[in-house]
Amino acid sequence: MKQLILEKFNEALGQVDNSKEFKSLEDSDVLLQTGLDSLGFAILVALLEEELDLDPFQLMNEPVYPKTFGEFVAIYEKYNV
Amino acid sequence: MSSSIVDIFNRVPSDRIYIQNTSECVFYGDVKDSINQFREEHPYLVGKNCSLVTNSRFSLAKFLPLIASVANKILLQPKCLTDEVKSEFYEQSDIEYVIDIVESGVFPSKVSPTSPKKEQTQEWLISTSGTTGTPKLTSYNLDSLMKTSKNNLTKGSSFRWGLCYDLNRFAGLQVYLQAIASGSSLTISESTEEVSISVKLFIDKGVNCLSATPSFWRKVLMTHGSNLIDLKRITLGGEISEQPLLDALKKHFASSEIVHIYASTEAGVGFSVKDGFAGFPSDYVSSSRFSSVSLKIVNKILWIKSDRSASNVLNGKIETDIDNYINTGDIVEVNDDRILFVGRVSGAINVGGNKVVPEEIESVLNSHPMVIQSKVFGKKNSFLGMLVNAEVISKHALGLNEKKAFKFELIKFCKGKLEPYKIPGIIKFVESIDVNESGKIVRK
């Protein structure tokens, strides 16, 4: 899951014209400091939905807004069953 | 007698903070002291029609009351207008001076010959975001703009507003006018700032009232330490406020009142909803519910009649019916005793508060030599409300890797022709696109 998210993360970065590409991301990396803006996140979640047929953020009873990469991955791992 | 900006400032004690950011702080007294000096330095602007241009919200707030103390018409010119629209706006509103506003001061330049004018009520001209292509220019007087502003100076002394909208947009101007009407301070973030910087500023300055789009609020929720903004009042507007976001805000800012507002540049502030639920109670749609606003639903579309709407539209048209209701173009759904917003009649997509017209994007995609046809539509998105999606028929059949390469090629092709939020986030390659009996694309 982490690998897929990283791949789509880089794809989203490319789409919003950020030349950065991450070989890896740490769980503690702060999402809003990765260079991905709101539009980038919207794209990332949409790309993952295409791949997994899942948008965990629309399934949550109690909405959680992830702050770190680790939290983001954990949300997908929890809902992708 | 209509109120003037000078009257509003004169009511407020001089020792109160007017605006602040990380490096500067201006008191109400500073503005009052500068009004006469401004008139002496710029006597030629008295009674003139002025368009205000700036990249800085703070500088605009600093000089706006001074310019408004002398000018006849004040056009709050949004960024990114095409030259064509700009000259159309200037012509329709008889603009005589364009005033560049930067940190160090104001730089007026004359754009058309001035003519003697009769005494008339000051007009504030605000542009819509251009849902149907060309932005509309609406005209307001200060009284109608401030009809919903509370003006209790005693209560106002404990409110510290944060600004995270552009001041030359309707929503930003509403926050600004609310702050000055009750003599509150306004802490101003800039549009170029990262959210974490704005959040830190709001914490440092003790901001306790904040108005923003749902998309901005989602970013606030994703920012470490944002719960340290000691909010008493949260306002959402400009996009549909969904229930999960309202719930998350309630949890994150437990002691704050949460209000979502229905407003548009044409119709003004419609109504606010304070019960913490998405949509609005269906009893709002009855003539006796409000004194100044009436609502009705015709074929699932919300119509609004309000004495707070724009007094005039200088270009384009607003669709009104025989009873003077304005067609909002918003599709609603009645669900028991609740009315929920579904989307726009025009198919316009609201991406984080920015309105996108599908046809504009389709015409760009269709201009690529390898594209036969395209269909653009909005898809619900957890982070921006909606995201632009496109289906494209390519001239040649594409393999998996070619699809990815062509997707990036199309995105690159759109850059420079379209603003980033208009560029499709998801592009799918399809073999056919559905059309209805009149040959129009079916968007869903």
C-alpha cells in the first residue's frame, strides 16, 4: 500500500508541476510540507480511488484529516479490506 | 442618508487595532488621522471613479478607507482579468483612474478624461468569479453591502477576525466590512502564503473569528497545531459545506460556533445556517421566515429575492422572474425537513471555491491534434469538494504506458492555457462519449 501511495504521490506531484520526486517518504513527514498543495491532494485521492476503487475519506463516520504521510497511509490500510 | 466609510471609522475608538500581519499593525486612529492628508495629497481623486489594483490584501486594506473617503466609484479589480474584460469593465463603470496599491503607497494613473458629475451615492463595484465565462460586474452601495453586518462596538472589541479571502472578492469584502462595522481587528493572511504560515499568524495574533471556504478549512484541519487557534466563530462559504467537514470542525474547535453562509456576488448575503447541519431547514422557504430575503424552489432550482442584492449589474444579465426572484443556478434536493445543495445547473464545477465551466476545458482539450472529442465533468472530492475529470477519445488506440504518457502530454498542453484548478486531475481514455437527443454531451 505504501509503495502504491508513493507512486501515486509522485504522479500527483508531476501533475501539479512540481519537479520533486520522492524515492521514499517517512511516516513522520508532514504532508503539507511535501510540496503537494490542496489541488495535489485532491488529485492524489482521486488517483488512488481509480486504482483501489476506494476513497476512505468518504467512508469515515468520524472524519480524520491526516497531517503526516504515516497517518495518510494508515487510513488507506484501515479501509482497504 | 447613506453611510460613508469615514462615518464607520469615526465611530470606532482610535486605540483599537484595525489591521495587522506579522510585520505591521495599523490602528483605527491611524486611518482617521490619514484621511485629511490623503485628500490634500490626492485632490484630483475627489469624486472620481477609481479601479483598485493590488497583489497585497494588507496594502489594499490599508489604503481602501482612504481612497473610499474621496472616490465616487470604487472598482475592486480582481487579479487575472483578461485585457478585454478589463477594458469592458472600465468602460461600463466610467473608470477615470486606475490606482496601483503596493506596500509603499498608492500610484494613480489616469485612464480616461474626467467629466463633471452630479452628486451621487458612492458605488462599490465587485466582480463575480465568472461562472458563465465572462465575469459580471455588480454594483452595490455601502448600506446594502453592510445590511447583515453587526455594529455593536462593545461586543466588537472582543472579536479578532482573520482574513483568508481576497479583499476584492465579495466574501472577503464581507469579512472586512463586518470587522470595521463593529470596530474589530482584522489579521490578514496573504494568498501566496502556505496555510501553516497563516495558521501561525492567526494563533500569534489571537484571532477568534475566521471565515473561509470549505477547502481552506480542510487544509487548516490538516495543519499541525491549528487547534491552537482559539476560535469562537467559524464561518464557511463559497462552496457546499458538507456534513463530514462540519463535524470535523466541531470536534477540532470544540468551543466555536459554526456557521455556514449562502451568498453570491449577485444576490448578496442570502442566509446563514447555525445548527451545525449541512444544507438548510426547509422552513427557510416560506415568505415569513426572514424579513429581507425570500426563497423558493422551482424545478429543483433555488431562487432568491433579497433587498441585499446588487443594485445593478453593469455587464451581462441576472435571470429574474416576474416577482423579482433571482435564479441562483443552484440545484437543491429536498430531504424531509432539510434542503441540501446538489450542484450547479450550468454543470459548473466548484473546485475549492473556484468555479469551472466544463465547456472551456473541453475546447482546450479538443484543440489538441490527437484528441477527437472530450467530456469534462466534476467528481466529488474529499479535499476540494469537486475535482475536474475528463474523458477523452484519442485518435489512436493507446497501450497502458502510452495512456499515461498521453495524460501527462495533455496536462502539459493545458498548462498556460488554463488555471491549475481547471486542468483535469483525472483523464480517462474512452471509445465513445454519450450525447442526448439534442446532441449535447451528457455530463454526470
